[in-house]
Amino acid sequence: SGGGEGLMELEGYGLRAAVAWAWDVSEAVVILDPEPGYSVNARLSAPPGFSEEDGRRLIQGALQTALGIRVEEETSESDVYVLEASTEAGAPRPALAGEDAHPGLMSWGWGRLLGTVTMSEAAKALSGEMERPVIDESEVLGLRSLDLEWKGGDQPDRNRALGAVGLHLAPARRRVTSYRVSL
């Protein structure tokens, strides 16, 4: 994917990934069975000042119209992981980003989380590796600079990396909004 002032571009995305991007959610909450065997390309060029939110809404409509799909929200009780902050006195916290920081993830997925994001964005990125939703309940506010690395799929190593900045994941059940794609 790419972007910039007034430009949004997806290239070679599977339908699940394209829906997750357009609705700004984790792939872990997109229900699609079966995954069709095609990829999605979308490009939006808009005038300066056009918001990312408006662009995502346009791409949502384009995906539904062009592909003949329907995306509906549904809420249910689900197994999740909760991203929590340590309650120990003096526990570390992810570093606050500077005023000149540019928000966004530079690298995420299987064993990596690098960028300047809110904890809810970090939780969304972690859900890809966890293969289920990760809900932010850390109460860590503001943009945070993260540079975490662990051996992908290695729970003790992931716990060590998160623990170094005072975070951990706990299994739980929560009400989750999923996005069901009807073909």
C-alpha cells in the first residue's frame, strides 16, 4: 500500500486484507469464508485536504460496488488478548513520541513492532501475529515510539519484548465487532 497527500493505493491485497485496510481494522476481525482467489488493487487520488477517513469511506464503497460484496458489522463475545500496562510502581512505559514525530508503523508483524503509534494501533498490529483481536486496555495515552523485536511466534520472547516497555498480553473474553463479508 502507499499514500501521501491525497493519494491512497492498495496493490495486490487479498480481499480480507483490503477490507481490513478500508475499514481500518485488524484482519483478525474480518470474517470471510472462503477467501476468493483474487487480489485487489485500488487507487484514490483526491484534492489536498481530503481526509484519510473520507478516502477510506470511498474505498469501502468502491470495494462493495466493484466486487459485489457486502460488509456488515456484527458484535459478539469472543476470545481476545488484552494489551495491558504493568501496575507495578516505577514500571517502564513506551517512550512518548516527540512533537515532530510522524505517526505510523514502519514495520510490524511476525516478531516486529516499529513505529510511532497509539497503544490501540499497536494492539491492532499485534492481532495479526496473535491471530485473534488484541484489545488495548493499557491506559497508556498519546503517541508512543516503539522499537520491539522478538522471535516470531515465540510467546516467551514476545512477552520479554513487551515487558521491557511495561506491557503484556492477557487472554480474555470481550465483546468484539467483526466485519462479515458476504460474496
